[in-house]
Amino acid sequence: MQELTVQELKSLIDTKKDFQLIDIRETYEVETSTMGGLHIPMGEIIENLDKIARDKPVIIHCKAGGRSANMVNLLSSQFGFNNLYNLKGGILSWSDEIDPSVPKY
């Protein structure tokens, strides 16, 4: 499984690289704290495969990185995606290391 650190994600943002960020947390979590990107709750990913880019890097994140790691593995093995990255540490690491204004919950 491919992974990115929050520092690597910030570098992609700062250099304006073309990528897609997908937040797979539940709606109540996103309402509490967000770092942008497309929101597709984990339970709705399979019915929304058409919204996941195949022609550029896709970074998938959750709260701490566990759910997103499982989703990257599933989408890669079952649906042939080869452009997916798990955000190590999720939004908690983003808040700790990059943007403390993002609330932790």
C-alpha cells in the first residue's frame, strides 16, 4: 500500500500538484473538523467509484489513518485502482503537524 505523510500532502498542495483528496469519515466527523477535499463516507465508497479519479494521485484520509488504509487496500485489490495513497495519521496528524486550527475530536 502506498502512503503519504501530512508533510508530503502539504508539499503537493503548496506546489499546486494535481491530485484528489477524499475524506471517508462519517458526516458527523466532517461537520466537526475538515481539511477539504471530496467527502464520500466509507460506507458509500463502492457506489461512488465513478467519483474516484484514475488519472491522477488520490489521497484517501480518515481520522487517524486506519479506515483509509483499509479502503486503499480494498479499492486497490478489488477494483484495480493503482493511484491511491493512504494519508498516514489522518486528520489528527494534519492538525498536529501542519494546521493546528483544524479541530481534533
